[in-house]
Amino acid sequence: MLALAASWLMRPSLDGNGLLASHNPSGAQRIERVALLTINDDGLYPNEPMSVRWEGYLYLAKPGEIYFHVPAEAQAKLTLGDDVVFDAFAGPPLSDRAVAYPAGGFNHITLEVAVTPTFRNYFEAGLQWRTAMGWQVVPAEHLYPQPIAEETAASAVGRMQWSWALGWLAAAFSAAGIAHWLWSRRALFASRTALGLLAIVILAFSLRLIFLRDYAAQPNADVLGYGSDNRGYQSKALDSLRGLWPGTDAFYMQPGMPLFLGAVYSLFGAHIRAAQLIQMILGACASAVIFDVARRVFDDATGWVAATLWAIFPLPIFYEAQLLTHSLEPIVGLALLWLWLRSLDPDPRPIPRVIAFGLALGAAAILRPTFLILAPFAALILFLRHRPRWREMIAWPALLAVATLIPILPITWHNYQSDGRFQLLTSNSDITLYLGNNRDSTGLGEYSPAYYATHTLVNQGKTTFFGQTLADVRNDPKRWAQLMIRKVALYLGDPERPNNVDFYTEGISISPLLAALPLHFGAMMALAIVGAALAVRKGHYYLLITYLISQIAVTVVYHVFSRFRAPIYSSLAILAAYPITFIILALRRKQWKGASLALALSAVVGLFIAAMPAIAESVMSRPIVRALPPAAKPLNIPIGESLTLVGHEPLPVVAPGDPFFITLYWQTDERVNIDYFDTVQLFSGDLKVTQADQAIGTGSFPDYPASQWKPGEIVRDTVFLQMPEDAPSPVALTLLVAAYDRGTGVRVGEIMFGVVPLTRIEPLTLPSDVIPVRAEFGISKLFLTAYAIRERALTLYWQADNASTEDAIIFVHLFDSNGNFAAGADSRPRNGLYPTLAWQAGEGIVDDHPLPDAPPGTYTIKIGMYDAATQNRLTVVNANGEAIPDGVLVLGAVTLP
């Protein structure tokens, strides 16, 4: 421990170390501690050329001969001082290495790399030199953007060498200590138990190596999916080597995996294979821990079966080859179970075990926040375990809480410093919750129209993901209840729901071994349920069940992809082992009844699990309604020969840049064999403002296309539209709905109807040259607050206190000095583009009217309103509350030239 601490203390500060990297075409410039570029970096796009130029100084304590690696996968040029070390731009290199003879001290260095990634083959390029450990990226203590004092640079190199030496010394001492401990217990490790566990661990590791061989044989094995989580983790781990991560932004993704990968790469170089091998070593060794947990909860026989099941379980083998949190989650979850059990062992000194469990729980939450749900259960068990001693009942849960928070608080503090908000671990929890619970959700966390709409509104500051989740649940609780049942069925069922990685296409299809291994998820889950039923009163069984149910529940509450089931793999193996052991022992003891019951229960549960996919696909109600909802507006307009547009939900009020939905109700009076599409378009006069097209009946999950409709059914269809940011407002938009055959492009029918107000609903801001007036028009209380006469135009300033129910036409009349009518003009507000039917409560409207043509002279302006349908004039009340005769308001005089 002392050597390890000394190694950490000896490491030099690398702030300011690195080379100046200039990225093209992004134009980004930054100091990077190491010069490295891989196919998995952010900023690389398929078939788009990219180049990076690193420039600075390479410090060497003394002159020497150095071999640099020449990248084969990209064009590259390295210049050291005045010498060109290699130049692949001038022609193909003759070798994968080039030699240089730099002087001692600071040597000016430039490296330029250009590549056009195809995402079909892996490439890696950067400043690498040959060391005793093989080809390594030139470390940051040798790189500087500008020369500094040579004594300081020499000290940094020396401190790093001492740090590595002390680190290796710590490793040697650790190895010696482990060897001494093993030797002192050689009799124990020569036992059948130790030899049996060693055989299982070797079996588990051998299977993993075979799969890794098959996996790595693929030409694009190390090319991580563009936009995937594993690419995101890899990119952040590489940025940690460059000194760019975590940066100043709050953590969006959980930081545990980048921290793990960054530590591996700092020790062994940025090699994906090193991370995979470490994960697989941990996975193989987990067999022994599974044996111990199963033995403590059940018995030795169950422990042997559980360890064997884990060794051959294909899902953890597959995920341990991925750069995802799910490669470590089963192992971390198992470690938590083991530490939890140990913390409850009778012991005169339990404090270290409780602290160890708490620290592990906090560290696990950094990898996967759902592990943190175990904390209240663990605290409750400690609380109940020490009753009625109230001081201990409080002290032990408090100790666990403090230990759990120790690894978490640095993450929380970083988040708080980044944006001033309290975010315990990550900022994506609300988004993840909304993905799995919104009005369109499939339960799989897929992006949907509802998500895109809410994402826009969140960016505008109009809502939050959490608030919108609650709103969607409240608006349709029946659908949400069905969605929860669907998610449970998706979780429990055997089929793998791929996301980022696919167990079938990237696992079974490329590895005969993985395809041959039995007991996929569904079989393990069925056996685990049987085990849970058979072992109700077994020891610490309740811890295993608490862990299992809590992890299932928190995943189902959010959303379900098959990779999110990884935390329960190890506990599944333990529980699944118990019924196997139970049946074998019952048969050996000739307890036929018990064996028969267990086998029958296994068959029933197996059928239950087998039915989960069917339940998942059938539980959600199709978008069929018995009748048009009361709030909907009926239309009953035939669209073509077979479709009828029955009606629509009340049309929304929209602001420029807003997302919104139009909900239509369709019906057919006969079977159709075409999946008709509809187009929904919004017009301002002849100008089309926005449009959306989709197959009718597919606006929300589950889809119900027209070819599946039964005659007479009323089908709800929700269409998502996005209003452009630059859309003119305020205007009243007209809705066009048309149905067409996408195969032929033939439009079978259309209709235009309705008023969609496009407005920001802003109050009036009056210019200084207006003439105040206070008059109230109609039952909708449309207030004329002021007017202005500018040249030959009259501008009216209206304030709507309520949404208008009247379609009013404004008349502007001119009367001469004798009181005779001279001229007049009638029009809807804003030249007919924004009728009063579209006005909204609290909205101010600036309404320009050209003055009617009249001979030169002085005229009195009189205005009023009348209903477009009935031609009846709207009442007018002045500022004193007095009704104005004939509904005519006198404004003032104007002189026309």
C-alpha cells in the first residue's frame, strides 16, 4: 500500500502538457496530452475526410535513437526538428517504422494525419514509439506546446519514471503477498473445492477466449457503431488520455465505464483487446464468487451448479466482449451481493465490511445508477437488525449512507460546478424515464414523435422531461398501465431486443460456440422463478430476491432493452441453480413427489415465460375508439370512395418553432387492401407553412395501418408536425388533409378546414405616437386600446382578454364634414390573415387597415365590427361602460391630400 501511495504521489502534474491539435474541417484547436486518432473518436463521420495536425515540442533528457510507428491506415507525416521522419503523403511507406535521432532537450515536432473513414475497417494513427513494452503512444510528460525550463521537464520525466517503478514495485509486493497467502493455505487450495472451482474458472475463461477469437476475426470487430453508447464510452476514455475528459460539462452518461476504460488504457495503451481481456478475466473469476454466494444462501451443491451455469451462460460471455457498462454490471452486481452478505455475517468487528459494502455500492452507482436503489433496502435491513438498540439502529444505516456517498460526491460536485444544478450522477435520468413512458412509447426507449416534440419544448424552457412524463401518464393512465405490462413481458421473455449491440447478429451468428451454448435468458429466468418459489425460507434468500426484484423494477419503470437485463445475470445463475439441485437431490433420494412437483412447476413457468412475447405484442390497445370523443369536432367528410374523415380533436394554438400534434379520426365502410398515407399541411393563404406525411393509423404505438381496419371502426391517428422558427405570425392557418396511395402517388381525396392560430400570444407594446382609446367589442370582449393614423393607413391596437368565439369583420368608414358617408372598406383583421376566431386570451394584435379611397379633404373615421355569418353588428361599450349606439365607434379626423 505504501509503494502504491508513493507511486500516486510521485506522478507529475500534466496540466499544460501536450501538443496543439488543429482539427479540420471543424476548425477546433486544443491542447491534447497525447497525439492519437482512432476510428471510434467523436467528430469522425463516414466517408467524410478529416485531418489533424499536432504541433509542439518533444522533450528528451538525452539524445538517442528512436523508432516511430508509421500508421498504415491513414496518410501521415512526422517532422522532428528539421528532419522528415516519414511522409506517407509523398508515397506509400516502405515499413511500419521509421527511425529518428533527436537531440537532447526540446525538439520541435509536427505530426499530420489525414483519413477518410469508411467505418468498415479499424484504423488507429498517432505519435507512437517503440518501448520495452512494445509500441506505445508517446506519453504526455514528453510533450509540450511550448518549451519550458529544462529542469522542470526533466523533473516531470523523472517523477513519472519513479512513479512507474514504484507502481511495479507495489505490483510485485502484491504478487508476493498473494503468493505467500496461497502458499500458507496450500492445503486448502489443494482441496477438491479449490480444484473444482479452478476447473470451472478455466472453463469459463476458455469459452470466453474462444468467443473473443471468433468476435475479433470480424473485419470491423473494433469499429464501434456510430452514435452508439459503446462508441461514446470509448471516445470519452480516449479523451481522458488526451486530458480533455471530463471537461466542464455535467455528466450526461454515467462516468463509470469511461473511468474504467481510461484506467485500462493508461496502463496498457489504447487497445480495445486489453479491455476485453480484463473484462473476460473478471467474468471467469466471477464463477468462484457465484459459488460462494450460492453456498451461503443455499448450499454447496447449489454453489457448484450456479458456478457452472455462469461459466456457460452465453449472454455474459457476449457482453464481456463489448465496451459497454453491461460487460461489468453482472460482475459488479455479484460483488455487491457478496459484500452485502458478508456485511451481515456475525462478526465482532463488522465496521470494515459495512464500509466496504457502502463504498462498493457508491462505485457501482457510478457505473449504473440503478444499483443505488439497493441502498434504502440495505439501510432498512441494518436498521431492523439492530433493534431495539436505537443508537445502533441509526448509526449503522448512517455509516452505510456515508460510505455510499464517498464515491458519488465527486461526481455530484462536478455536475454542480458545471451547470449549478444538483444532479447526483447524470443528467439523463428524466430523458430515459420519458423515453419509456411517453404517449408514443413502445417500452423500449426508442425515439418517437412525442420525444422529438418534448425535446424541442424542453430546449425552449416550456416544460421538463419529468413533468411531461407525468402529464402523459395522467392524460392516458390506461395506456400507461398497459405499457407497464408490456415492459414486464419484454423483460421476462427470452427474445433479445437489440440496442447498440445484437446478441444474435454479433454473437450467435459469428460464433459457433455461442450458438451451441444452452440456457439463454428465457430458460434461466424460468429456472430462477422456480428457484425463488422453492427456496422461500432459505437463509439470506431475501437478499437475493430483493436484489433481483429491485433491478427488474427500476428497469421496467424506465424502459427495457435486453442489454439492461445484464445486472441480474449473476443472480439468475444462482437462483436457477437451486431447482436443478433440488430435482437432482430429490431423484437421488427417491423423493418422487417433490421431484415431480418441481418438474411440473418448471414446465408451467417455462410456458409462462414462453408466452411473454405474445403478451408483449398484444397487451397494448390499438388506436380504436367506440365513438368520437365529446370534445372532438365532427366532420364526416368522405375522402375518396372508402375513407371517411369522421372528425378531429380541437386544433392547437402554435407558436413559431413549436412542435405540435393534429389528431384525426378515420373510418372505412369496407375492407381496403392498401395502407393509405395521409398528408397534413398548414396554409397561410396560398403559402404552405409546414407539412407531415405518414401511413394512416401509425401515429402512435401500436401501429394500425388501414389494410388491417375492419369496416365501421373509428381509428385515431395522431400526426406530428414541427412549425418552422421563421414562420410569420400572428396568422390563422388552414388545415389541409389528404389521403393518397404511396405506391402510385395518386391522391384519393382531400379536405381543407379549421383554424390553427400561429401566434406567440404576446401582450401589446404601444408606440409613443398612438391615440389611447378604450372600447370593448362583442361578447368575446375584444378591447381596442389605441389607434394611430400614419399616411393613408389606420392601425388598430387590440387586446384580447378571452379566446374569441366570433368571426368578426371590421369596417372602416369615412364621413365628410357634413356627416355624409364618403367611403368605406370591410375586412377581417390583418388583411384577412388573422381573423378574430384565432385570437387568444392575453394576446395583443396590431391590425393595419388601408384608409378607403376618398377625394381630398378632412374626414371623420368611424369603425365597427359585424359577425361574418349573421351580418349583425357587434356591441360596443366605451371606457365608461356605456353602450355606443349602432355599434359604431368614432375615432377622430384625418385629412387626405
